[in-house]
Amino acid sequence: MKKLNRRQVLKVAAFFATTSAIGFRSLQTQAADGASEAAKQFESLSPEEKKQVLDRYQKLKSLSPEQREKLKSLSAHIRSMPPERRQAFRVGLKRWRQLNPAQQQQIKNRWKRFQSLTPEQQARLRTRFERWRQLTPAQRDRLRRAIRRRRQG
């Protein structure tokens, strides 16, 4: 791995600190010595963690100013979430990353279709989904079978 000069380490550490809400080890930056502390924490990372941070830093540098602003806003929003909500977000993000591109595209398409519904249709769908979530696994299986039978015949 290439050795970074102090300025580069500080830049990466600052990036690392701002993106800690979306899956990195948390860095606590404080007023005067915050960047220095972040640099020390960066240096304490394993080579694999450093590589991940540097890869993400390179991606950040390649973003347009609008994309960087959107990322910064998202990061601030995530940091403002209560801890349990932030944890749920991280779990969801991990699950998303485990999906293959076709599955991700299918979800995006369904989301677009949902967004095109009227507010009343969205509310009905949310109510149905909530009822679905409250069913036991056995009840869900019975319902799936009934739907399949109805579609077939």
C-alpha cells in the first residue's frame, strides 16, 4: 500500500469521519486536535480497512459537486438518526449490497412503480403490507398457495 503524506492522511481521515455513519468504524473528531486524532485512528486501521477507506476516498474524489453534496447530506441525516434506526439502516444497506444487480434493479423498478401510485393507493398498499408482516410464516405460506391456485385456475 502506498504511503500517504500528512495532508493526504488528514483528507482521508476527514472523509472517513464524515462517512462513519454509513458503515465505517466511528471517528470522533474534536475541535483543535480532531484531525490529528482522526489521522491516528486511520493509522491504527488494518491494511484491509485502510484500503477500503482509500477506495472510498477515490470514489468521493470522482463524484461531481452535486453528488458530493448529496452524499454529505445523506451522511448528516444518517448521523442524526437514533442509534437503533441507524443500525437498522446499516443492516438494510448490507442486505442491499448482497443482492445481485438483477435483484437490485427489480427492487428499484418496484419502488418507481410504488412512487407512481396515488397517495390513497400507497396507503392501501402499506396497510396490506403491515397486515402481511403480522402473519405467521404458516399463514403466509397458506396465503401464497391460495394466490397461486387462484392465478392458475
